[in-house]
Amino acid sequence: MDSSATYVRYYFPDGLRWTITILLLPLVVYLLYVNWYITSIISIVIVMMMWSFKYVTSIDPHKKIIRDHYYRFWIPIGEHYPYNELNKLIVSKEQKGYKAASRSRDYWVKYTEYTLYLKY
């Protein structure tokens, strides 16, 4: 049984990834149909970028290592941190918000921020 803990967060939000994918894939088909190959390749690269950029943090207790990686086009770029003893995992949750103002109205944007602290 694998007891490693992994946290994955994509760089682009889900809604933006799906919207760009849905809008660009028919465009790619059309651009290939009218022989605009360079523009269709650029559109494919944009879609691949939206789905492949992500942060991954994993803790492997058997090898006693913490991996903190940023993936670009499915290539990991990051660090490995060895540890002797992992004492605590502390997760903090904060409710945050800010006031967004425009000419016509003011409204509050509220969101939750989670922070993970590793004590080793």
C-alpha cells in the first residue's frame, strides 16, 4: 500500500482550461482545413500548455523525501528535500475577501485560502 501524500494544483483554473480547449479545438480543425498549419500548431501548443502546467507537492515517507515540482509540458522542474523525521503537517484555512469597484457598482469578492506547513 502506497502511503505517500500528493497535492496537485493546476496553474490555470478548470473553467479557463475547458473554455480555451472548447474554443480552440474547432479553430484548429478549421485552420488545418484551410492550410494554416503554423497557426494551428500554435493553437495546439496553447491548449497543451493549459493542461500541462501544474504544481505538484508530494511526501514519500518510505524514502523520506519531499518533492516540490512545477510541471511545464509534463516535464518536472523542481527540488527534492530529504528529511529525517516529519513532525507535523499543519493546514490553515483563511477566509479572505476584497472589494472590487467599478463605475456602476461595488461588490465583495470572497475566497478561501489554504496553507500547508511541513515541520520536519
